[in-house]
Amino acid sequence: LDQIPGVSPSTYCNVGLISNSIAMQLRPIRMSLATYYECYRQGIRAGDTEWAFLAAVAYGTTIYACGHHINSLMEAKYALLEEECKRFHQPQSVSVVLSILRQMTINILGKSDNPLVFDGKAMTEATVLSYFQEGTASFTQTKRDLSILKVMLGCVLDDADTMKVALDFLKTLPDFDLAQHRGFMVSKTPG
């Protein structure tokens, strides 16, 4: 998109986020990181904060999916994105994903009491789930996100039991819910 003259920051963010999500099927996922981050920057620049933070969440989850090196800078980056999310009054379901990603980073770095549990400095699972009314789309999405990241965490830390519990919950969800990119559903669902 940066090769096309006159593309507005908002268009860059919207089109870049959608096309990058498709392109990930055709090229190594690691190649998507720079585009997601640029979509975030362009969305903020354009004042299109909803799409900007969808790009930020996509960026944050893609870091783990592509095997990026995990370090303390990632923890700080997630904390900054959480603060920006609050500053721009984004839905709590978006900032929650960033706090889960930050806690996952803390866990992987060995800075939590139990690296297999989302309970620490960035968030606790019980607190995060208490933000949403049980049975709402936001509650289910958040449980889904926690479970998907628990599968990733169990994989990274080589714990089959953690992966099994999370996968058992994910099996109860409709395929549509699992197949959709989380970001495209955040503001479109009630709750």
C-alpha cells in the first residue's frame, strides 16, 4: 500500500489489516508483523482508533504465532498498547487481550508464580472474566482468547495438560467463532 500514491492513513489501516490477514495464508506469518504495526500507526494517525487497535491485537497475537523472540521489551510494548487502548476509549474486550498477551509474556519469561496460569502482574483470569456478563459475546470471546493463548502457552512450556483443558473448551465453540479473526468481531457483537 505504501507504493500507491495518495492512500490515506485510514485506508492504509483498513485495507492493510484485511489484506494482511489474507496474505498470512500465502507467505510466512512473520512477514505480517511490520504491516500490522504500520496499520496500527496509520490508524492512530488517521484517528481510526477502532481499526488501529484491531491491528495492534493482530500484531500482538502474531508475535507469538510466528515464534518471535520473547523478551522484556514485549512486556513493555503490551503495557503501552494497553494504556493507549484506554486513552482512546476502546472496548474493554480489546484491552483485555493486550493484558492477557502481556501476562503471557511475563509467564514465559519466568516472572510469575505459576507460568501455566494467567494470574499475575498484568491480569488475573478471574478478574478479566468478571468484566463481562456470563453468556454474552464478549465473555465467550474472552474465554476463547484465554483458551487459545493457554494452548500456545502450554505448547511453549511443553505442558500437555494445560493444552488439553484449553482445547476441550475450544471444542465446545462453533467452528465459525474459532475461524474468525477476533478483531473483526469485537465491535460488531453485543455485550
